Amino acid sequence: MAKVSKLPNRKINRKGTPPPPQENVNNLSKVPSGELKDLNFKVPVEFKKEFKGYAHEHDFPSMVELLKTCFEFYKQNH
């Protein structure tokens, strides 16, 4: 039987050509201050229930507002 030769694997550039350097000028700009970003940490279930309950009982619009208030207090007192 004759051996079938394989064609060499050629890498295909699926990403396209990179942009010219002058197009990357604004990629280091700051994120607008009003934009929200995730914080990635986990807390015990009991803590979350207590934190959420406290925010609700004291009329905080969200748990985020309570967290911001706590952080501001902490920064001022430490």
C-alpha cells in the first residue's frame, strides 16, 4: 500500500492583522466613575442574611450603599 503523505499543519491567523499603533492611544483611559464593577469575594450565609437584613431595616437603598457607608466610616476611623 502506498503511504499517503499528510500536508503540514499551517497555522491560520484567525485574529486578523493587529491595529496600527495610532489606534491604541485611548485604551488606557479610566473607567467612568459611575460604572459598576463586580467585587469577587464570598461571605458566610449567616453574614449575608444579617447584612441584607440590616440594610433593609435601616432603609438603605441597596447593600452596596451600606458597604460604601461602612467603608467610608472605616477609612475615617483607622
